[in-house]
Amino acid sequence: MVAPESSDANLEEWCEVLAADWKSVPRSHEWFEGTPARVAQIARQLGISKPAPHVFVIAGTNGKGSTCMAIAEIATVLGLSVGVLTSPHLHQFNERIMINGEPASDADIVVAFEHIRASASVIGLTTASPSQFDYFTLAAAWLFHRERVDVAVMEVGLGGRLDPVNGFEPSVSIITRVALDHAQWLGSDREAIGREKAGIQRPGVPCIVGEPLPPMSVVDYARTLGTPLAIRGQDFDDHCIGLGQDGYPLMLAMSSLEPGGLPRDSLVTAARAWWSRGLSLSQETLDKVSSTVGMAGRCQLIRSHERDIFLDIAHNPDAVTFLGEEVRRWTLEMESTRVLGLFAAQLDKDVDRMLIAAKPWVDKIFICTAGETCHSTAFMAGLPVCQGGWVEGRYDKVSTASGALMALSQPNDLIVVFGSVSLVAQILNELVPD
């Protein structure tokens, strides 16, 4: 069963059935290889092959969500309507599909799912096709098309080459930082992973790379295809994203360095992508976007219980290292005396290397579990990196860990919550109630 039988099924029922289908239905290598073509076929049947006049497709290991947010902010400042597909969500599924800053409603997503099911049936796709990820991606595109948004921003969920988002043709493609993650699917080194990310490139369509030294597989594939490539730190940077209509370089204001804002590399990459599309971009627009508050759970700074708390879903070693660089800068600006970390990690993550990446910038760490799919505190405490008194506490519940942190910390400490989406979501629910 790939969709609810009832026509009045709600969104929760749909998501439960799609998730169960994904776990239970065997899918072959050939099925995965056919994902983009399958999604493109359904999109044609639905009439949504081009969900918006301007389509930005974003792949990469880290920095995708904030880059999506930055593109959406540029569109909003310029008075354009925008739809954004991202993942994962922190609190509810609807957060994955945003239209003009608001999550799609349950009813609208269900309507989209029903249209997808009908179209898949018409073209003879049943049993293992389409998958829950196909449904999620197509639903976003269907809603963007229905609402006639000017700009569609679509984040790749995993990899790039075989992701459902790759079933749509980009106006501009973006590859953010490439690092080791999901090795069982994408490969065990940056070159292999980069090749999967590079799969979103198209001949003649600009591709913006958000790191100064990308894997050569990304560069080589662009040359093979004839893809115009622009690499941050080589073809553009903070001081010259491109030339404005007045002939002067477009650059980011220093306000983009303030704690809690969108990361600077994401802003620069997003701005270059927008500029490469030939869309209107002025220094005034960049200045406004530079002062934008960041995304929930992504480099998010909050104040609670007289404590500064920084939250980030950094869930691989590269992301933890990047987070550490940001934290070091902010502790100087905020005059924090200690950095206390609250950490949990999913079972499929390289928890040892994540903690090794955290140790240079976390003074004391509190480890906890954030659900059944997370590593146990016993396992983490037994790792060599956790020896020598670095671990301040072990907790089997997030709420207990949160309470201990508040009791054992001082007002001038910086508390950093990271490592797991579930952990960040639960802490936000506790400290920032609706």
C-alpha cells in the first residue's frame, strides 16, 4: 500500500502510511537510479514540470537550509513570492513546505498528495513507486505551482543525483559545503560524495559552489557537462559577489557577522546564485538581507533562564567544526567565560568524530539521548574522547539534561545545544513554548 485508501485521510495518516511503505517495500538499485526520471514523469502528468519561473536547487552536506533561507529572504525583500522546500523539520511536517514564510496547511498538502496519487496511477506507477520522498517533493512543487510563486527554492534531501528534487530542472543550481555524511549511500570520501552532489548540474545552467576548495569531482563534472561554475573564494567572495547595476561591487555588510544571523558563507553563496540568474540585486537589498535573523535550530541564539543558548542541528563532524568556528567568534563578542555543550547523536552518525571535533571548543559537555534512534550515553561515555573529566553529566532524558544545565551553569556561560535534530527540537519546545 503506497497511499491511504480513504479519500478523507488526514495528513498524519498519509505520512504514517508513506513512512510504513518506505520501510516495508523492497526497492532495487534500478529503482533508486530511476528516481529523477520517475519524479519528472509524474510532474509532467501533473503539469508542474516548472513549478516557478525561477527554480533554485540546493545540494550539499552542510549549509543547505540557511542558503535556502537566504535566497527566500532576497526574494521577499524584493517583493517576490517564494516557495521553499527544506528538510528535516523541527516540530511538524508542514515546516518542510513554506510559501511566503508560512507553512503549508494540512489540507493543502493532503490535496497535493491526492493529485500525486491519481497522476501516478494514470501513468501506471504503483507498488514501490512513488516513495514518500517523491510525494514530499512533488507536493511542494504542486503547491508552488498552484500558488504561482515567483521563486521556488528546493533543497535536496540526500545526495543530489538520485534525489527526487533532481527530477526538476533548475534555473540555478547550488552546491554548499561537501563533507562526509551518509557514507552508506553516497560514498566514503569527499570525491565520491561530491560526484553525487554534482548530479544536480545541467549543461549551460549556472552552478554556484559555496566552498573555496570543492571536490575535484564537482569541478570535473561541470567541465564535462559544460556547466558554468562559480566557486566561492575563487570567482566571488564577501567583498565582491558581483557587480551591481552601478558598476560597483556588491558586498555583505558587517551586520551579517552578528550572532544569531544567517551564516556569512550561506548569504554570499545565495546572493551569487541570485546574481547569476540576472535578477535584480542591489547593495540596499543585500544590507537588508544581511540583518535577517537565522532559521530555527540553525545557528539560532536565544535567551532563556538568564542564559545565552545557541542551538544548531550540526550532525556530522564538518558541521560541528564549522559550529565551533562560529562559537569561538561569538564567545569573544559576548564575553562568555565557558562553553557548555549539550549533545546527542543519531545512531547512523559518526559520533566519535563529532565529539572529537567538539572537544577543542567545548569546555564541559553534557551527553544525553534524545530518543530511541540516538546513541546511548553509556556508549558515548565509553569513547576515548570522553575520558579525562570532559563529560560533566549523562542523562537519559532531554528534560533532565536541560534542567541540569540550567542548575550547573552560570549567567555568563554560553550553552551550545547540537548534534541531533530531535535534541534541538525538544530543547526549543522546552525553552521557547508556543
